[in-house]
Amino acid sequence: MTARPIQFYFRGAVQQISGKPTTRSVLQWLREDACATGTKEGCAEGDCGACTVVIGERDDSAPGGLKLTAVNACIQFLPTLDGKALFTVEDLADGGDLHPVQQAMVDCHASQCGFCTPGFAMSLWADYETRSGTRTREQTLSVLSGNLCRCTGYRPIIDAATAAHARPRVAMDRAPVRAALDLLAALPALEYQSDHTRFFAPRTVDELASTYLARPSARLLAGSTDIGLWVTKQMRDLPDLIYLGAVTELRTITRDDDQLVIGAGATLTEAFAALVAANPAWQELAERFASMPIRNAGTLGGNIANGSPIGDSMPGLIALGASVLLQRGDATREIALEDLYLGYQKSALQAGEFVRAIRVPCGPAAPTMFRTWKVSKRADQDISAVCAGIAVSVRDGLIESARVAFGGMAATPSRAPRCEAALLGQPWSAESVRAAMLALSADYMPLTDMRATANYRNATARNLLWRFWLETAAPATAPTRLAEVSA
């Protein structure tokens, strides 16, 4: 890697940035350096969406070879823009004419105080440029899941989203942007230095492995959805950073007859799309995991390596028997996902070792019945009180295998061995499930905190096991769900 400035496409030209801290946020650069103040600062933690911008990346499968995704500028570090394109609300109007998304916001009276409006416009613009055709209300709500309106003006904003797609389409000219990104891709991998800290952006797994092995005290950085808050909220000084986002190999996702292999650098949006394609039971969690801008930036490998007790992806993956491929230098090893966690925020990763991929069984050996659910106070953008992953296989009426895992119930996401033992070999019946619910109480000793009491968590875990029985039982006994009831 060669030391050079940060370079990215912005406002029709390639910007070259040097002398800025490695942890300076994209939002800070926009407002304080570029004087692009249309992008607002609200929460500075990726929750409110006032700072939403759109990132463009080279992708031959995307329209015009340019992939556009909405992300939170407040928690993205400036060096992560290297080799990419940055778009803000000022870029939407063409020659003074408002973009259809902006005009629809005006016509539908979708702006009140106006503070959140640029962020909403950018989320809608990214969707407009990515997918054509009409939108259902549910699709629109998913697109806007990361944008908060403090004036509670959501109905006209949703109306504006519908109206924008009813207008004649105004297609973005992607050719000059893609051409600029092609030139940037020919530059050497980024090594950027500011004061006494350095930022490395290796482009191959081998480069990543050697860089991390030589600097095991460096911090690995993927989507910044967690580490970004260490800077904006905890005011922490970070060590050297090794960025995973430029390693193409880490973003690959493959599937064969037996397993789904998700590169650790695949975004949560990409990873959940693959998981849902392999098993539609992932859909509910995929929609409720954080918000769209967070899923567009955060990675599945980061969620796993972070080891949070409430990491929402882990219970479902553990229930399915997922494993993780780890690499340190030239050596690799594979361990069961549940064995990665040794204690609160403590993992089996060695110095200089990183998560390379996640392997999820999806062939004939995979469980025949699977569900994963998240229970929280809000539907969107909330931390779990309890998250469950349950997988059961039944043969000839008897339970052949059972894997039950929960997050939010212990210091790490973990399985419920007593519950599983109560199910194995038993008839697949309500009586067997009730016995397993009683056994489940002996598997965990959850804490009481601001999200839930210990009693609530225990009761919720038992009820989720019962819900699993109700949803997977014979159709004649399964209850009707609220979402299935038409108005």
C-alpha cells in the first residue's frame, strides 16, 4: 500500500483530501469543510436519518454499473469514501428543476419544520434510482425505516413516495460517475495518515491478513455502525484502522446444495437477501434489523465479531448450525458460531485473526422447520429485549434434532441445552413443547435493565417457543396471524 490522499467523486469532480483525522465523519466534512449544509446533524449515532447521504460504488450488476445506497453520514469515517461517489440533497435538482422526489414532497406538503426533509429525500432518491415501478406501503416504510420525523408528518411523506414514482421518470446519468470511479479503482490501495494514526484499506484477503498480522493492535473497521459511535458518543481516540470495505473477496456470497457462504464483508442488506432466498423465515428479522441505512453499511461479519449479547443475527444462525471461517496470516480454521463467544464481549479470536466468512447449512441436512424473531419496544430501529432462533427437524412424528438459541438472555448469544434435551426424541406435540418451555427456565438467568425485566425475558423466551409450535403445527391448529387479516 502507498500513502496518498483520500480520493472520491463529489459534485462532478474527484476530491483529494489530506490532513483530516482518520475518524473525521463524512457529515463533519460536508458541513464544516465542503459547506454542504443541506445534510443535517441530528442524533450523531445513525438513528434519526437527518444526515442521510447516498454512496455510489462500482457494480456491473447495477443500472449503469453504479450501485447507489443510502447511509448515515454521521457515523461514516471520511477515509471510507475512497474510490466511491458521494451524493447529497444538493445534487438532486437538475438545472434548477426539482427532482420528482423533491417535487412530490412539495406537492404532498410533506415537509413541516424541514429539518428531516433532506434525509427523507435522499432515502427516497436512492430507492427511486435503484428500483422502478410502484411501491407498496410496506416497501415505502422499509425504505424510510431509518428516517425520523419529529413533527410526526409521516402520512404526507409516504404519499410523496408514491407520487414520485407516478411521475415521468428522470434517470440519472451514471456514465460520468462510473468513468471517474473506474479511474479511482486503478489507484493503489489506500494508506492514509493523519497525525499519529493510520488508515489502511487493503484490497485482497492476503493484504488484509498480512496487514493485520503485522499490526494486531489495530482496529478492524467494516460498516462503522458500532465503531462510529465510539467516536461520536464516547469521544474515544482510536488506534490505527484497517478497513475491510475495499476487500472484494470478503463481500462475495455463494451457495451450493449444502451451504450458503457469506463473506464477512457482505453488508447486512446483501447477507439478509441471501438468507431470505435460502429460507424465507429470515424475512421478518431482515426487515426489523436496525434500519435500511444501517443495513446498507453494517456487515454480517461485523455483527458476529462484535459479540454483543443482543446481536440479532446470531440466534438464528446458531440455531441453523452456522460456523465461522477464521483467518490469521496464511492459516485458517473453522469453528461453530456458538463457540466463538467465550464471555461478555470476549471471543475466541486470536491476535491478528479475523472472521473471513460465515457458513450456513441450507441443504438436505438443514432443519425442516426454522424461525427467528426479535422482540423490542419499537418495530424499527430498536435494540432487542429478546431475540430467538429455533430450528427443529421431525421424522416419523418424533423430534430428530432441536437447536434453540437466544440473544438478550445471557452474556452472549447462546443455546438452551436443557430445552433442547427436553425436545429430542419426543413426539412433536403441544405437550412436548410445554415441557421444553419449563426446561427453558433453567437455561438462562437474564438481567433486568431498561429494555426489559428478567421476568419479562423469561416469559418472552417461553412464549416464543410456544409461538414456534403454533406457526409450525398442522394448518388446522395454527392460529390466524394479525398480518393475515384483511381490513
